[in-house]
Amino acid sequence: MKIGLFYGSTTCYTEIAAEKIQAQFPQGTITLFNLKDVSLQECLAFDVLIFGISTWDYGEIQEDWESQWDDISTLDLEGKIVALYGMGDQIGYTDWFQDALGLLHEQVVAQGGFIIGQWPNEGYEFAASKALTSDQKHFVGLALDEDNQYDLSDDRITQWCKQLNNEINDILQH
């Protein structure tokens, strides 16, 4: 199984998270792609995708994603397994926490992607988020906050990767 992990990273935190996610899987399983260097079209070569995005300012998407945002609508993600993770600041931007993650989720679902890796919102304090699932108890993917909860990130990444591995294996066995 080959996984393509595509991320945009302005301050390196999303990239560092990508590297930590990659390290949780057997060597050679995940290939990293920085969106400032590659076209999002490259993701079509993989059956399993992980997309990493950060939320900027008042619910804005990260600049590397923004430069390719319109391209998402041209992707055929039908049959693709897609996991998402996001970076955000739940205190400084409490009304927009992980909004870019939610916006990316909407785009991926619209293109037929099969989303895995929902993450519980327990342990976070924020006012609003576009990244919440309909039950309001989960994010559409892993939510990381390097500004306020950096000490929890490594454990969250480890647990999420175990969850992803289990979900991928369940899908592939059926």
C-alpha cells in the first residue's frame, strides 16, 4: 500500500506533522509532497491520500493550498481513501478553529473522496469550527494546535495513525 501525503506549510508546522505521520508507518509507505513544489494532480497516482492544511487568520486556507484550490474541483477522487489533518489556533482564532480543514473536507467529499480518520473534539476549547462533523463531537480529521497544545501533538499523531491504519485495513479487507 502506497500513501501520498500532500501538505502546504508556511511556518513548517504542517510539514513537521507530515514527517511525524510518515514516521508512524513502515518506511516507504508514505511519500511526502509539499504543494509549493508539486501539482495537486500528482495525488491521482495514489489510492490512499492524506492531506495536511492549516487555517490562517480568520478561517483562511494556507497559501500553497490556496494557489491550487480551484484545481481540487478537477480531481476525480472517486474510490480514493482520504484522511485529513489540520493545524489551527483554538485560542487566538477561537471562532475559526480548523476552518480550512472543514473547507478542504467539503471539496474532497464533493469530488468523491472517501473520508477516514475523524477525530474526537474532546480536549479542545474553541467557539466554532467548520471542521466539525454533523454530530458536533468529531473533527473531519486530526486537529493539531501547535500554538496552545504542542505537548499533545505527538500522542495525537500516534493515536490517529493507528486509527488510520485500522480503518484502511478494514476497508481493504471488505
